[in-house]
Amino acid sequence: MKTLILFAAASVLCAQTPPALSNAHLETRAFSGDLDSQLRGSSPAWFGYQVKTVHKDENCCWSDSNRGCYLEGDSGHRIEIHSDRPVQLEGSDAAAVLFRVANNHIEKVQLFSMACPLDAGGLPFVWLTGVPAEASLTELHKLADSNETERLVDSSVFAIAQHDQPEADNILNQLAAPDKPEKVREKVSFWLGASRGAAGVKTLRQMLKNDPSTSVRDKVVFALSIGKQPEGIETLIEAAKSDPSPHVRSQAIFWLAQKAGKQAQAAIVNAIQNDPDTEVKKKAVFALSQLPKDDGVPKLIEVARTQRNPEVRKQAFFWLGQSGDPRALAFIEQVLSK
């Protein structure tokens, strides 16, 4: 029991310790219950607190021999950033959410691993202890859903997506709604795929069904391609088959080719055989050329042999010629000798 109490006390203390800082005027304050009112100051200053993140990552900047990040930019004249803290080889799931405040207005949002040393550029650095994740997400949601600069909105969306809290999924779902600005929906889609796992795929699926913007749905299929969830492949296949935009169908086929796998191959072949748009068929032929040769070359030969659309058949011959594969060259020679 005593051991557990000591461990809990150590955890609380760790959560109250700021990152390794250089060139900063550090002040520590306890969370007051109203984060918005605490992120205030007339002169430029940095405010920060710790949250748990979905990724174990050092998320640091690197410049020459210096390890760490310059919050005010690296002019080349500042001291090297040093830290006596041991480097965590597996990364850290604790991150510092940072706000640059001036004239009582938030100008920047940044997020760095707690393992990352920081240089505050000589500014005050206020470290807030005991900030709950809910308060953090509420503040960031307000910024992401505001008329602030695109950079501030984007960085707020990123910070939300890194929180290891179910509420982050709810907020991203709200920001992905069709009535939100297109640029916000595009940014949200990326981080849904990159950081939010199965919950992210669920929202991306809804975006494919409901978002009226071809540009947004294009970003959604890319987001699905960078995720690691099996459901993401299934959703990509759905987009390749049924999205109303030929461009989005083509992009889904392209990203499926990067995934390879039997499911992806079947979807690509289906597009060549059944998609009504010639450009989509041609993109699917290119996708076959991106598969491992033992998978792609035989399928390209089959398309070149049997496809009725001359433009599609021409594409198959082109990519067979580019492959340099002996089977492809033998097939082309056989056709030319007839």
C-alpha cells in the first residue's frame, strides 16, 4: 500500500514538472478551474501544461548538433539546448501543449513531447499544473472552431487529435461536419487517419458518405491510406466502387495499390472491368503497375489481352513495357509477331 501511495505521489509530481527549458523566465501556477482566463497576458509569453497523448513520440526539432526546439525561432545566435534528463528510447506519451499569448490573445499553439528540451527565446514561460484533459480539449475546440488564422486552427486540430481521450474523437467528429469550413474538414480528415485509429475510420466513413466536397473526400481517401486499421481498407474499397466523383474513385484505387493485398487487388480489377469512367479505368491500370510484379504483371497482361476499351488496353501495354519484366516483354513480342 505504501508503495502505491509513493508511486501515485511521484506521478503527480512528474505531471507538475515543466519540460527542460532554456532561455526562459519560468513561473509555475496551479490550474484555476478556468483555462481560458489563465491564458492571458499583455506582453508576449508562453503558457503550457501536460497531457497524455495517443502516440509515444519525442516530437522534437533537430538543428545541427542541437537537440530541442526554439519556440521563438532559431536565429543561429542562441545557446545550445541541453537537458540532463535521460532520453526515452521508446518515446514518451506525455506532451506539453503550449500557447503563445500576447495582448491577451492566443497567437500560436504548439505541442511537443515532454522529453523535448525547449528554448523560450527569453520570454516568460508559465507552466500550469493540474490541467485536466477536458479543459484542454474545450480550449482547443474553441480555437479550432473559430475564425482565427488558418495556422492557429490547424495547430489546434492537430493538438486535439493527439489527446488520449475519447472526447477528442467527439470533437473531431463535430469539426468534420459538412457545415464546417472545407479547410478545417480537410485537416481533420488527415489527423483522423493518422492518429485516431478505429474511431477515426468511423468518422472518415461518414465523411465519404455525407461530405459534398470532392476535395474533402479526396483528402479522406488519403487519410484512410495512412491509417493501420483493417476497416480503412474496406472503406477505401467502398470509395473506389461507389464514390460519385471519378477523381475520388481514382484516388482510392491509387492508394489501394500502395496497400497491395488481395482485397486491394480485387477492387482494382473490379474498377477496370466495371467502372463507367475511362479515366478511372486507366488509373486502375496504373495501380496494377504499382503492385508487386508477381501480382501486377499477370493482371496487366490479362487486361492487355481482354479489355475492350482501346484506351485502357493501350495503358496496359504501356505499363507492361515500363515494367521490364520478362513475362511482359514476351507477351508484347508475341502480340507484335502476329
